[in-house]
Amino acid sequence: MGEPAGRRPDTLRAGLVLGVDSGGSGLRCAVARADDAEARPLAARSSDEPVRTGSAGIDAEHLLSQLLPAAAELARQTGADGFAAVCVGAAGMATLGEELRARLPGALATAFGVRQVALAADAVTAYAGALGQRPGAVVAAGTGMIALGTDLTPEGGWRRADGWGHLLGDCGGGAWIGRAGLEAALRAYDGRPGGSAALLARAEAVFGPVAGLPGALYPRPDRPAVLASFAPEVARCATGDDPVALGILRAAAGHIADAAAAVCPPGTGSAVACTGGLFGMGEPLLAPLRTALAERLPQARTAAAAGSPLDGALTLAAALAGDRLTLPTDRKLLQITRPAPG
């Protein structure tokens, strides 16, 4: 990605902020004006290489090796000599982000003179991208699934549901749907109740003979992504009126709505938005989800997600720079640091 047409670098030297989104599909960075209430990106860069995770959590050295050169190029492209504030949203920040919290603020202060850094879980940047700084609930779903909600009060803070990973939760997410579809395929292969001949045919078309699937799947470090890769096949079978596939997507919609209901602030008119690649599956999932949300949250109003997690990171960085941040701070989910000069 490059600089949008029509914006001259010589007009952008003061009051710029940097937003960063690090997730399973890579790392993305963008720059916006601090005084732009909509935090529209002026220039952006991306890498398809996901940041590594090791025994100490998210690998800060690996993230910095991608982030610092990309930020330097964005600064050069926009004529900036530093950034007023930075927001880094990262998958795993809440539970695996100790090394990032220790190293990132100082590195950004040294490289770009940054004096305000927001370190956010990717669910928080997804929330800010979808709803901005309004009260409500956001479900972020791709390979996994997590819901986050807030009434914007310090007492209420953040409410989180699920996001526990493919072995313990992420119910209704892509890996959950794909695993349920493959289970139905194996049931059909065995002749057990609950199987689907249509899903069995799709599983063999994608993975080969299903008898070899456990040996091929279990040792893989990217097992959640492999499971999620079968979710679109479940949607295709549901479009073809396969009853088992339809049931899987109805169950997924119920799980997603349950998570939204668990975190949505009480009262009438709270906004509920869904964001993430899972919802690109379209009507086979969205139709039962609308029904499930209406049943569980009759007083809430659904809202289209305004933007992406990267947009959310820019929104938070601009709000931080302009002393307009109203979302609750939290050491695990949204921590604000003000590093000393390096």
C-alpha cells in the first residue's frame, strides 16, 4: 500500500500518529493526522509475515525488526520527523504481551521521539475500528472469535467473552466451524449419525482421503488456520441446503450471539457490530446471526463496522495525541505508556 493520491508530504510534517495492527496474517502500519477526528490514513505499509510467538510470548525483537523500518519509511513518505503518538494493536497482547510492554515504548521513543504509546489487544483495536469510542459490543471473528464490550465508564471497564483459543473456546469462529464440518465428514465416513455426505466429499476434495486427516492435521503448528480453511466449504454446503452444514452455521451464530450478549452494556440502544474475515462468508452465516442477535439482544441495535483494526489503531493513536481517549484503560487490554526520552 502507498500514499493516497492528492496528499502532499510537505503539508504533513506536524502532528502525525502511527497505528499498527499485528495479527495472524501479518503486520500493517499506517499514518494519520493527530487532529483528524476520523483518523484517515495518509500512507500505509504492510508485511505478510506474522510476528513470531515463542516461550516468552510475542517476539518483540521480530516485531520491531518489521515495525521500525516500516515506520521510518512512512515518516519519510509523509515528511514527518517523528510521531505524536503510536498505538500498537497485537494479537495475543493480553496474555502474551509482556515482552512487548517492556520493550516497545522505549524503542519507539528512541527511534521517533514518541512520548505516548498505546499498547492494545487486537480485540480493542477491532472495537475502536468498528465503533470508535462509542459504548457497545464488538465481535471480532476470523480463525478465532472474541467479543468485547464497554459502557465507557471506569467502573464498567471492559467486558470480554471467549477468545480462549481453538482448544478451549473461540466458539463460532472459523476454526470452530471448520472442525465441526470435518467432524461431520468423518461421521459420514464412519456411518455414524450426524454425518454429511456433502461435507465428506468436500473434505476429500480439499484434504484427500479423510482417514489420513488426523495424521496430517494434528502435528501442524498452524492447526487453527487449517481448520478455519474448511469453514468456507461448510458455507458452500449450507448454500446447497445440506442440513448438517446449515445446523453448524446456526450453532456458530448462536455462539457468536451468546458472546455478544455477555459483553453488551445493559440498556436500550447499545450498538453491536461484527468485524473480521469470518463474516465474509455471507448470508449462510449472517442470516442466522441476525436472528440470534435479535433473540438475545432485543434492545440493542446492530451497526455496520466502520473500519478495520488498523483503522482502530489510528483512531486510538489520534485520540491519545489529542487527549480525547475515552475508552477504558487496562494493563492487559489497553495500556498507555509515556516513555522517557532515550
